[in-house]
Amino acid sequence: MYNRLSRRRRIIPAALGLVTLISAAVLLATDINPKLLPGRAHDILATFSLTTIAIAYLLYQCAHRPVAKEFAKAILLAVAFLFWAANQLWPDSAQATLFNDIAITLFVLDVFLVIVGWPKGSPDESFAETRLEGQ
């Protein structure tokens, strides 16, 4: 079960998450005004956002010190983000479709594992749900 982390233990993942949110906001701003970033900078920023949130999530999980199965599930999600990032960085490569399909499969697997409750004892809060009193 997760306990709320102290500010000291979550500062690095939170700071990296904030940098990622800022980069995602810039990414959206470039959709409104494409002239904000030159050439392939949009693809590089998208890759940066996906990569940094994967790293931030793994650091956050490390600070929680989850059981091995929970950490494996966190790695699965981070790897999905990294394959998506690879697809953004190299959209014209021969492997782009493969990278995208692997990312999709890992995201689908992650949500499926949440739905079926794997691993046992995994908190539902990880999927934006909360437990009601008495449950």
C-alpha cells in the first residue's frame, strides 16, 4: 500500500514532472503557432516530454519502494512512454510503426492489469480511483 511521500522524497520526481508539464505546454503552444519552434524541434520537444515523464515516474516509484511486481508494472509503463518517444523522434524510420505498436500494446496491458487487479493488493488509486470507507 502506498503512503504519502514526504516533500523531501518527492522533490526530484515533482521537479522533473513540472519541467515536463512546461515542455508539454510549449508543445501545445507550437500547435497554435507553429513558427515558435524551428524544423524538427516540435518532434524533439515531444520526445523530451515523453522521456522525462517516464523518468519522473520511475523516480517517483523508487521513492515509494514498491513491491517487485508493482515496480515491474511501473517499468512497463515507463517503457511504453519511451517507445512512444522513439516513435516521435524517428517518425520516418522503418521501425516507427513497430515502436508505436509496442507503445500501444504496453499502455493497453498496463490498463488491463489495473482492471484485473494485478498485482494483488495494488492500490486502485493508481488508476484515479479511491476507496470508500468500509471497503
